[in-house]
Amino acid sequence: MKKDSIKTGISFGCALAMIISYVKWHSILWAIIHGIFSWAYVVYFMVMGY
């Protein structure tokens, strides 16, 4: 059960980072790069206030 939650959280974080990146930069390449960094980019985005 715990492994499923972790896998879902990672997948959600990746998708969220990619969506935020694409909306901000309008670039598929940047969306993929930010998707790799996943939750780190989401937290950075929130901290920087964009």
C-alpha cells in the first residue's frame, strides 16, 4: 500500500511540474526537464512566487 502511494505521488509531482513549466515557458523541452526534477521544480515554483 505504501509503495503505491509513493508511486502515485511521484507521478503526480512529475505531471504537475510539467504542466506548470509548459504554461510558464511554452516549451516542451523545458516541460520534460522540469518533469524529471518533479517535486523540486514545484517547490521552487511556489517559493519564487511565479
